[in-house]
Amino acid sequence: MRHDRQGIRFAPGLAGLVVLLAACTGDKYQDTVTSGPNPLVGLLEQAPDLSGAWEFSLTTSADTCGIEIFPITGAGAFQVSQTDTAIAFTVLSSCGSTVTTGEGTVGHDGVATFEWEESFVASETCRLTLTTVAAGAGDAAAQTLAGSFTLTVEPADEDQSCSATFPCEISGSFAALECPSAGCEFASCD
């Protein structure tokens, strides 16, 4: 009898743990939970889906490059496609034109990382590679991502005759907002 009684005590404790785990996940994973006897299975198997268009902004807080060297586009959009945790995206300028493409990941915890590379001609003898890494945590209810970015600037080739200030870095905050179903709004650029 005593064994059965302890088993009964254990079951409410286990149920309480399951309820606590489900409550701690919040709405962030609402779309990833599967129905059926074990609703936690979906939490462990699926990352949030970031497919679609996202407007983003970059706000600089540290700059060892000197902003006058080249213009930094502080806003634009991502057109994202996702397979499981892998994301591929196109970076669009604030005017809506394609800048480059990139790749990244989104974890089961909702943290997304975007990485892309661009080329910039600083002079006839200096071509630079700009590598940006932006990482942010998602809020599914608000359809936002927020985090930080680092842009590393370095000569494209070792033989480039570039300033001694390279490599250098620019860093700051990163924010993205999912565009409405009608699409992102872009500036009119002629």
C-alpha cells in the first residue's frame, strides 16, 4: 500500500512539472506545439518559422573604422526562406533593390543569426570585404527580432593597398519587424 501511495504523490509532482514547463514557454512557441498526447514534443523538434519579409535597422554604437570611409546602410529588408533551422535570405536596400544574399540559423529557442558579405571599392587600389553578423531573439507575438550586429571590414586581398586602419569593426544594435502580408514599404529612390 505504501508503494502505491508514493506513486500517487509522484504523479501530481510530474504533472506540475509538465504544467510549469508548458507555462514557461509562453506564446513564443505556440505555433510549434504539436497536438496529441505529448504537447512538449513540438517544442523540442521545431524552430520558429521566420519565412517571409522582415524590415531591419542597424544602430551603430562602436566604430573603429570611421564612418566617413564608406556609407553604411542602416536600414533595409530581408526576404527569408527557411528549412528546419537553416535560413537563406536576400538583403534588400531601403529602396528595395537587392544588395546581396546571406545565410543563417534559427534555434529552437527563437534566436536567429544572419550573416552576409558585401564588397566595397574604397579606391582604385583598395577593395574591401564587409561581413555582417546580426543575431537577435524573436518575439512571435510582436513579430520582432532584437539583438546586436558586428560588421567587420577588411581588404578583399592581401595585396590590396588599403589604409592601415583595416581590419576594423562597427557594432551596435539590430532590430527587425516582420512586414505585413502586403509586403515591406521601401523609400522611393531614383
